[in-house]
Amino acid sequence: MPRRLTWITPTILVIVIFFLGIALNKSERENRKLEEENQVLTKNTEEQKRAFEIRILEAEAREAKAKGLTEAYRSFMIEVLGNHKGKVTKKGYINKPRNWVK
């Protein structure tokens, strides 16, 4: 190999490695972005499931109240409002705090 061309091979290798590094970094960023989107979607579906369960419990509680089963109504509403600070009175009515969201 002539003396002039001895620097070309290492330079080409360095350039190729540089562009491979850029390509790998870009694909890793895309993978991370997709994973974050997937986590957000699974979190949203879990919240939707919990909201659906709460709606079912509220419907069962209203049915129980309509039948006059205030004790069952109170137990359902205590379960639904467990994380909220709503109080259930003796007659089965709910005293919701002002910032309570359905």
C-alpha cells in the first residue's frame, strides 16, 4: 500500500463508526418514545377500568337505594368514596366535598 493511502482506511472506518453510532442513538430514542407512549396508554386503560368499576358500583347502589336497602347503598358508596373524603349519613345520603369529581 502506498504511503499516501495509509490514512484513508482508518479515516473511512472512523466515519462509518460515527454514522453507525448516530443511527443507533436515533433508534434508541424512538424505542424510548414508543415505550413511554405504551406506558401512558396502559395507565389510561387502568384508569378507565377503575372508572367503569366505580360507575357499576354506583348503579348497584342506586338500585339498592330504590329498593330501600339503605345499608347496602351505604356500603357501596363507602367503597366508592373510600379514596375521596365523602361522608355517608345514616339515611344513606352522600355528603360530597366541594372538590369531589365524578
